[in-house]
Amino acid sequence: MIEVVDGQRQLNACKRIVVKIGSSLLTANGQGLDLNAISHWAKQIADLHNAGHEIILVSSGAVAEGMVRMKLASRPTDLPSLQACAAIGQMGLIHTWSSVLDQHGIQTAQVLLTHDDLADRRRYLNSCDALQNLIDWHVIPVINENDTVSTDEIRFGDNDTLAAMVAGQVHAELLIILTDQQGMFDSDPRSNPDAKLFSAVRALDDSLFEMAGGGGVLGRGGMVTKVRAARLAARSGCPTLIASGESDNVLARLMAGEMLGTLFTTDNDRVTAHQQWLAAHLQTAGRLVIDDGAVEAIKRKHRSLLPVGVKAIEGHFDRGDVVECVDKNGGRIAVGRVNFSSRSAEMIKGLSSEKVYQVLGEARSLEMIHRDHMAIY
């Protein structure tokens, strides 16, 4: 638990830290990668590394660098062009990070991930082992989405989400998202000069979405994606700090406890490795629309989902597939491994446990999704 004592955050005890740096902080106003800026970041990261912190770096900038190399005036909108830009720009991005960190005697490793890498249980565990090995060897992983092979169906969508998933995967104690914004405001500071910057908020506060804005020209993010990422990290028990990367020596100042940016706090203990893997599913095999009583039972009482609380079935899935549970407005409540196929689920939705037996004749389980096989959002 991160505490605030005498106006300072106590962050020094956070050993394993995921640092995500956005495109706007790594590129020179559309002129490709900014070597001077990246060199400054490398110095700050090296200082933390040498102080005993385990740093995992999530770096944007590949598409922006690819655009410059191909002399493109604007970011492509079609997937093949984006994939090509990412492939071209990734060469420069990883070479630059390797070169600047090598000057500080630090080895780096390129790690490219897709959603499928985290959604598939075996690949998820394999990538966990690889990352842990790199950390044990005091190598800094430089992680990015594998845009070259990702499709719309398997994209994380932005590196904020990827950073949050990696934070859960490596059991990070802190996620730092550095951006061109100072942190989370109660309204858009670009249109409201009286907007108030929050020093700390509860990550799972739904009202945060109403205060968040959109993204920039080069990035896919924005405060909305950062709020979503902070919520995702919080479900793994990892707090998130969102701060301006334009502040001088920001990483050292944050770790010294200076009240920069916004701290998104957690309010739950770390979840199991299985639940972390479930939470990594942005795309699922189907949906269960549940009633208000089931929402309350899952979110507040951490109970299993019973058939009686299911109002509608969407999609086609088999027993054991990962599905999402949504409320009547389509808001994601949880994901989990379902105990019934979509065909059987359609037959028993809304029924009491006694009637489930009558309809199916026999049932291996009375729960639609057991609480031990569910990740709550």
C-alpha cells in the first residue's frame, strides 16, 4: 500500500516498476525519434535501475518513427499501412533504446506482444517466465505491441492497456504512465482554466470516465485509455501514477515522493495468477447479460454467477471458454470461464438451481461461472 506522509508519497519501497512512455515524449514534433529526449529518459531509467529498482519499459513511438522514415504527413488509417509503419519504425525504436541504455552498462531485450499472447494460457505463462528471466538477469525489457501482426480483433488498442496488462503479468508494485498531460483533472484543462488536478483518486471510481478527454495526433491514447489502464492494473493490486513526462527529471522526483501527477489507488488485494490471465482477455468468446442483482452479487459480494441472474446470451461458445459478463447497459462487469455451452446457457438462463437440474437432467455445476474462475472489473 502506497501511503502519503507529510505531503510525500512513499514510493521507494516499490521495487518492480512498469514505466510506459508515450509517443509525444519520444518523438520530435513529427520529425521521428528524438535522440536527445530518449537519452534523457535512459539516464533516468538507469538511475532507478542502479538504485535497485526492477524496471520494465513499455515504449511507444514505432508507428511515428515509421511515418517519418516513409515521409508520411499523417498517420495511416488502414491496418496494412499501420502494420508496415510499425515494422519499419520498430527497427529504429529498439536500436535507439539499446544504444542509449548500453551507454549506462544496461542490457535491453525487445519483447513484442499481441493480445493472443496473453489470452492463450500457455503463451501467457511462457511470456511470464521469459520476462522473469530477463528481470533476474538485470536486463530491461523494452515492450511494445506487435503491431505488424496484430489485427483489429486481437489488438490491445494502445500501449496504456498493454502496460497495465504487463504490470499484472509481472506482479509490478507500481505502474507509471508518462504523458504530455499533468495528470487527471476534474474537467478538461484545455477548455476550463479552473480545472482541478487530482493528486490521488480511486482507480475503480466510475465517475473518472466522465472527466477524461481524447487522444493526440501521434498516439492512440488519451486520458480515457489511461483511466481504463489504471483500472485494469488496479485489479491486479497495482497502483498507477499518471504524470507529465515534460517535467524535469520526473522519474527521480516521483520516486522521491514529490506530489506530481495523479496516483490511482487500488482497493483490493492482489488477485491470483489465474484471475490475472482471465483479466488479460480483451476479446472473449461470448457475452452474458446479467441483471442488477447479479451485478451486486459479483462486484460487492464476490459471489459466483448463477443462471438465475443471466438475462441474455450473446455469441457461440463452448464449456470452458472465456466469456464476459455485462450489465443491462453493456458495461463490462467481469470475465470468466463459463461452465455451460451457449446452447445450454440459453436453455437455463434466468432459472433457479432446482430448475436447472430439471431442464438439463444433470449438471456438472450449478454456477454459470464460479467466482474462482472470474476476474471482476
